[in-house]
Amino acid sequence: MGLFTANMESLWSMLWKTLKPGQTPSENRARLMRKDLTRIETISLRGRLHYYTRFGRPVSKVTMPPYRGLEYYRPGQLLGYIRWQAGEYGSRLWRFMILRTVSFTGKSPSHQVEGVSPGAYIILDVEGALKVRAAMNVIDQIENMGIDPAEVSPAYYGHLHQRILTNQPYHRYSMEQHQSFRQEGEISV
């Protein structure tokens, strides 16, 4: 059995642990499996496994002690999702993705991503310490400008994805570019 499977509890026991007073298991399952939202699984096992969101605006969060959680996002939202797993001799997996959530209608293009249900459109996907650090540095720069990374132009993240994967220099996200993107969104709405 793999590390992920060996440390996960069954869905049924998870549902029992998250029951609120006076709530039936089926009511709890409906609360945790919201049909109109994208569900992101978060896990934190100290020193062994960390799946978490770096940025994004969930509409709700459910914490399931001791180490699991769920975050729910409306369709069309951007979020940064990090998956890190330790191996016997260091990091076995270190992956960072910027995802745009999709609806359950199936009309939006989407990819299957482990820990994301029903799936999401992948805008940026980097793996390995150097590439993940490069992407994280850009996210830090954007936050230092006072901009929420969830509000950045998806086209910029696509540019960043291509440049990081090919080890090419990328341009920094500017306030002018951000204002232009926001105005474009206001006009098209």
C-alpha cells in the first residue's frame, strides 16, 4: 500500500468524525459534497505529506481532524495547489499547479487532478524543487505588489508556465498589466 493510501481513512469514518450534533451521515455527506462547487482536498502529515492551497478564495472550508480538510471553490476561480510528499531520501514529489475551477456541467474543458473534484483547468503545472521555487518566487513578487494572486490574469500564468518549463526568462507581472486585465474583465461583463 502506498504512503497516501496507508495514511488515509475511509470516507465513511471521515463522515462520522465530521458530524455536527443532530446531523445524520447523509446530511453530512451532502454538506461535504456540494454539487455546484469544486472540492479541494488538503492533507498535512508533518514531515511526510502536505497537500494545500497556496492562494485562492474558498467559499467554505471543512476541517477534519487530525490532518485533513476540504475547501470549496465556485466555478471560474483561480487557486494555487501544492502537493509535496517526502521519500526515504528527501522529497519524492513537489508539484505546484495553478488551477481554474470548473462547474459540474461538463461544458468547460477540464483535467483530472488528484485531490480535486470534479476536476479543474490547469493553467500552470511545474514539478521539481527548482521549478516550484521559481513559481513561488513569482507568486511572492505579485503579493508584494499588493495584488491577490487569485486575481492575476490567467494569460500571465500561462506565459509563466511556458517560460519556467523551457528555462527561459519571464517578464514580471506589472501593475499596468493587472489594471489592464481588470478593465478588460469589467468591459466584457
